[in-house]
Amino acid sequence: MSDMTTHHGGSAASMAIRENYLAMARQKQMYGGILLIVFIAMMVSGFQLADARNAGGFWTGFTQVFDFPSEVLAEGIEKAALLPALFLEFLPSLIETLNIAAVSTLIGAAFAIVLALLSTRGLARWPRLIPLFRRSMDGMRAIPEIVIALVLIFILGGGPVPAMIAIAFHTAGALGKLFSEVSENADLKPVEGLSSVGASWIQKMWLGVIPQVAPNWLSYGLLRFEINIRASAILGFVGSGGIGHDLRIAMQWGQGRYDEVVAIFILLFVTIVFFDQLSSHYRNRLVKGH
């Protein structure tokens, strides 16, 4: 009798748990549906507002979206024999773009290492200042490179220096966050051993932490270098030197110079693909060991 009562009570409890779970699932679906409706309404209203403020209108100009690319491609094909000479002509600008990306990545990574170690729980030199360093990195990531570059161009004038500073500033915030997350998973036993023999904070970081996290840091640094190549080309478009500056001039001249646009796009495409494959190869070797 008692077994039947226990069985009946267990079945009732199971049914109650099932009903509660189904109720929670229905409530979650309802909230998800409401959020989806709100999101779609905001997207539609935002598109209508942007389309109303647009000079031409999206739908009326949509049919012409391929006109410019087709003109550029047609002229590039027509003057294909001139492309090798243009590659050589724009090669110095491409090298300048790569230099901007490389220097800004190195400078940004150096600052990121310091910020990461100062903002990692269990490793920070001043634990009470961890929120300050974390919010500083948030601010550095929040400001787009192009905004920083435009301000620096106004102050310093055009050239590669504003682009380098802008990219390095953003890189320090982005890599600092990633480096800090990697450092949080480091084994603290070597640090404790170094503390027991009186090592300084710098010695503990250099000997106890950095050897553990260096492969992942290098992997993230290579990935950031790829991103910075694209960023330096884009910043060149607003007057920060490099191949982006040549691209802007060629596009401003219009028809008759579109072969230069094609040559620059091909150079950028080949360069980005090359460094993407190269960095992917070395990232795999660093992280996976093969």
C-alpha cells in the first residue's frame, strides 16, 4: 500500500515538474516572440527613416548598384596590359600600408600586454585598479580607428603617423581584452613559487606567466595584424597615406583612371589573402603545435 502511495506521489510530482517546465518554455517563447516583433519593427522603421533622408531613395537606386563596378571592371579589362606596370607603381604605397599595420600592431600589442597583466585577477600589481584598467580598454575599443585618425589628421596633418596612432590605440584595447582573458587561465603555481623566493612583480610576470600565455598571445597578435592591414588601407582613404590614399585619388578622377582602381584592388586582395593564409598557418602551429 505504501509503495503504491509513494509511486502515486512520485507520478504527481513528476507531472507538476513537467507542467512547470512547459509553462516556463511557453513563457520564454512568448518573450522571444515579443522581442522578435520589436526587433523587426525597429528594423523596418529605421530603414524607412534612412530611406526618407537619403537623397535618391534606396529602391529607385537599387537597379543602379552594379553600374559603377561594371564600369571599373570594363575599363580594367580593356587596359589589362597596363596592370603589371601599375602593380609596380603602387607597390611602394602597399609597402607603406603594411608598415603602418605592422608598427601599429607591435605598439598596440606592447601596451596590450601591460594593460592585460594589470587588469587580470590574481596577477594585477594593484588589484583595486583592475576596474579602471578594464574600463580604459573598453573605451579604447569603443572609439573607431577612423574617428581617432580624423581627429589626429586635423591636429597633425595627413600622413601615416595619424593612422599608426589610431590603429595602435584601438589595437591596445582590443588585444588587451583578449590577452587578459588568456592570462586568467594561467597556472598560478609558478607565480606562487617565484613569490616565495622574493621575486618582483615584473619577474613573476616575465618568468611565471608570459611563457604560459605567449603562444595564444602571438596567435591573437597575428590575427590582429590581418585586421590592421585592412584598417590601414581604409584610413588611407581619409588622408592617412598608404595605398588607400592612392585608391581615393584614382576613384576621384573617375573614368580614365579606373584601371588604377582595379590594380589597387587586386594588390590589396592578394596581400590580404597572403597574410591571412600565412597567419592562419602560424596560428595553428603556435596553438596546436603542428
